[in-house]
Amino acid sequence: MQAAAKVQCNVYLPPELVRAIKHRAIDEGVSLSACVERALTAYLESVEEES
């Protein structure tokens, strides 16, 4: 199976949020990118369900 292509995306977030998501990623044993990807995917899925 081939991995999906990825692109870099820079965003500006409050330092407390960045710290919290970094700690969550470490706790879950995943990369920061993977953790953010999961969060954004879950958000988009929840918004689609509301429509």
C-alpha cells in the first residue's frame, strides 16, 4: 500500500494549544502531524454530520 502524499501547512496557534497537542501526541505515541490530522479529520466529519 502506498502512503498518501502530504503537503506542509503553516498555521499560527496559541502557545498553550500547541503545547497541549504536542503532549497529547507524545502520550498517544504518534507524531504531532498525525495527531493534528486526526483532530482536523474528526472536526470535518462532525461538521458534515450536522449538515
